[in-house]
Amino acid sequence: MWLSGFFALAAVVHTIRLVLKTSVQIGDFAVPMGLSVVVLVVAGVLSFILARLGCERCDCGTKHN
């Protein structure tokens, strides 16, 4: 489950970047805001999928749909 948490954290960080409109510079390259949108969606989807897979494999006795 820690991996889904990692992707969730990445999604939150990119959400904060988009809300605050923070610029990111890596060397001479200015990272576009559109890249954060893509990473936010991909990380969010991966987090959701990995969390669901983790729940399916758990042995907690909870009925998962």
C-alpha cells in the first residue's frame, strides 16, 4: 500500500503547484504547468488502482466490490 501512498502524495504536490501557480525551473528548462496536469492525472489514477489492488489482496475480512 505504500506505493499507492507515494503516487497519492505526488498527485497532492502537483495539485498544490497548480493551485499556487508555482514555477519550477530545472536548469534552463521551465517545467510547464500542463506537465503537472498530466502527472496529477496519471499519479491519481495509479494511486487509485494500486489502492484497489491492495484492498483486494488484504485479508481483513471486509467485503470489497
